[in-house]
Amino acid sequence: MPNPMVSPDGRPWVIAAPDVPECKRAIANPELAHYPRLRGEHPRRWQYPSYLVNDAVPWLRSLRELYENPLAFPASLSPEAGLMLHGLVRNMRPRVAVEVGTFVSVSTHWIASALKENGEGATLHCFDDFGPIKRGAWRDAEMLSGREEWVKDRLDRAGLLSLCRLYPGNSPHKLREQRDAFHAMGGVDLAFIDGDHGVYGAVQDFWAIEPVLNTGGYVVFHDIFPDQCGGHNGPREILDRINEISAGLYEKLELYLSPLNYGMGVLRRVG
């Protein structure tokens, strides 16, 4: 009778266990073996992939036009990051989604289009001060007034406005004002936070969301690697201290982004 612990070629099925260190140390992000960094000259615009050029689809046409607008660089999601966020929403299938930091609506397009394709009647609630956009590093363009109406027009052209609710003003306060409404909807399943990137502002946005975030719900942060994205420390602080500063319990995943590694963090509430 064959020995069940030995393969036909005479080798044992079971391999030896590795030596497990008594103490393991997490390596800092810049020390990781695979940690994408910009090589060469800094780009000045996002490169929209040719395989996404489809003017027969209104939201893709609108999205391409947004990426061609100099306002979208560098603060908006890259197309590669947007594709990943779109895929997450398609798979998570949230019923109630929140966006903090609508900016020029690139991330809004990615999230709302995924909700539309899911076809389950979900709504995206968008919080932003909708104030002026001024010229800055790598952005030689500005929009000093009228951003809320401009964003609504873009979403309308994309066929996505009916899925979105816009809340202009201070995002933590506006989020708190909507808590009862979110509870009545059954709670928030997904929150994308890409607003104030300072520690105080980012934590305030997170604290305003957490009381209505469902167990099993997700929070996604943009710009989590300060050394890559201009020293924005807020999302990094939350990810590093999430289970110290939160009421709930969270699992954490950090994702690299291309072509500029600003990074994306994904939290799942598990308790």
C-alpha cells in the first residue's frame, strides 16, 4: 500500500516549516524592496489611456475631457488610480457611498460610474467646500469661482448627476449634519476621503464619518505617502494610528499608485 506521506517519486509531501523569528519588525515604506518612485522629469499632466477612449459612453467622454483639463493635475486621481477605485466600487457594491474632496470631480466620475454600472440604485454623497482652485506646483491653471456649478455641469454631461448629492461647505460639519439621514439610509458602506490632507482636517473628516460607517464598510484614503505627495501627513497619521484614534476596529491595506506614487489606503471596519 502506498505511503500517503510520500509522493510517487519518493519525496515527502510535507516540507519543513520556516524558522519564525521571535520578533518581527515592520519596514518603513521608503525601505521596501518594491516602492515605486518617480524616475526622471516630473510630468505635468496625466496620460489618459487610449483603451479608455470611447466617446459613445458619456461618462468616459466626460472623464477624458477632465483629464485633458490642466486643473486635474496633479491633485486628482491618476487614471490608473481611478481604474482601481472604480474596480473596488464595482466589487464592494456599496448602497450608500460618501466622497470627501470632490475637487473637479475626477474621483466622482470613477465612483459614480461604478455605482451606475452596479445598477442597484446607490447614491454618492459628495462633500467639498467648492471654493477657489489656485495655481500651484505643477498646475498652471486656476478656477477662482463657480466650481460647484461647473462640477454639476460635468456630472450632468456624464449622465451621473442623478446619482450624486453635493454638500458645499466645511466637510466635517456637513457630514455631522447628515448623520441622521445616513442612519435612516442604513449607514455608509464606502467613504472615499481625499479632502483636507493636514492631520487635523483628515482626522476630523474620518471622525465625522465613523459613527455612520457600517461594520464591514470601507474607508479609502488618497495621498498616504507624504514623501511622494508633497508632505501631506493626515492620511498617513490615520493609517499609522487607526486603532488608537478610532472607536471601531479596522483592517488596513496600503496600495502603490502609478505613475506618481501618492498611494491609496484601504480600511475595512471589522468591529
